[in-house]
Amino acid sequence: MTTIYQKFDNEIKKKNCDYNQLEKELLNEWQAKNNQDPELAWRLSSLIYYKSLNLQNDEEIKLKSLESMRYAEKSLELFEKNTSKTKTAANDNTFYALKWSAMAHGRLALFEMNDVEQKILHTTNFLKYLNKCLQQQQQQPNNQQINNDYLVLFMQGRFQLALSMLAEDELKSFQQRLSTTTIALPKLNLLDGEQKLRRSIELAPDFIDNYITLAYLLIKERKISDAKSIIEQGLRQQCSNKSDELIRQELLKIKETLG
């Protein structure tokens, strides 16, 4: 018999996934388990994130991103609680709860461009969760699924681009915030970011976010010819949601600007 986990894992990959029906089934199971199942929580987080890609209103997207963040962090809380109870090693699937926590905080940081404090707060949390994802990869070198996760590679590449675009006062504020934590600020390394994004494209060639991020990063590196090539590759991808359509429009604008 197919479990709700297996059904989710199969359905979420489909281009024509019925997010509303899948969400309804997950929520029913979540309530049946008294909101205490960490496996359901991180899956709900990812589903809500994917659903938000079809929204156009910034405020609605921000609210859905917050909801996604809460489910992911609830999943981590429940995994930790279960680990403490059983005194066993943490479940491998904490990786996915960490990944979706990072994805949600990274997206929320983009919506706080005018509020430096909130932007730095979400970026700090983004880094915290991303670093924990990378630690899990190091601890499980033979787990190909988590070590070839295209979204983790994408987040690493995108952070390099974001780091290169920080204003001096923002960078100082960010460094001050991190100085009160155990989180180290990664060094600016655009070439490493480029390599991560290229690997992510190999793993998920239809993920259009990779192309726009890599295009901007290549422009930063003054690799204009490479940027043009990546833009053309991105424009060949099929749009699956409103977010993809906006990225396609942006790719066209960059193409026109570069000539």
C-alpha cells in the first residue's frame, strides 16, 4: 500500500501535480497525527513553497513563504523531540527539513529589501540552515540523493551572487549579526558559485532559477559571452508557473541589454 509520504514524493515531481488536492490529503493526515509528524511537516513546507510560485501578489507570496518556513521549522522541532525521546541518531530526513527552512528564509530575505534588519535576520537563518545541510552531506558521503541535491547547490550559488551585491553598510551589519553566532560568513568566491550553479543545471536542467542566477553571476565575472549562452539555455526551458514566466521575462530583458 502506498503511504502518504510515497504519494507525495511521486506526485510533487510531476509537471501537472494537483497541489490543492495533495495539500488537502497532507493536511488531513497532519491533523490525524495531531500535528506531530515531522515527515509530513517538511513535505507540507515544500508543497506550500511550490504552490506560492503561482502567486503574483508579493504580500501573498511573503505570507506563503512564512507558512512554508513555519512548517519546516516545526519539522525540525519534532525531529529533535523524537530524537531526544528515543536517544537515537537524528533521522536522515532532517536534511529536507533543513533544506526547506533555508529555502523559505532565503526567499523571505528577498522580500525585505527595504528592511535591512529583517533582511539580515532571514539571511542569517538561511545561512544557518544551509550550513547544516552541508554538514549532513559531509556526514553521509555515500548518500547520493542528498549530496546531489540541486536546490542546495542553487542556494550556494545564489548566496555568492547575493554576497557580491551587498552594500558596504549591509555587509558590516551582517558581519556584526554573525559575530554573535557560530555561523561563519562564507568568503566571496564567484567562481565557486558559478561551478555550483552549473552542477545544479546538470542535475535539474528545467529549473529556470538557475539560469537567471548564473547569468547575473557571469556578468559580475565579466564573462559576457558565457552569460549570453546561459540566457539562451534558460529561454529554451518550459515555464511551469508564474514565477518561471517572470524569470523568462527577466532573461529576455538581460538578453536585450547585452545585445
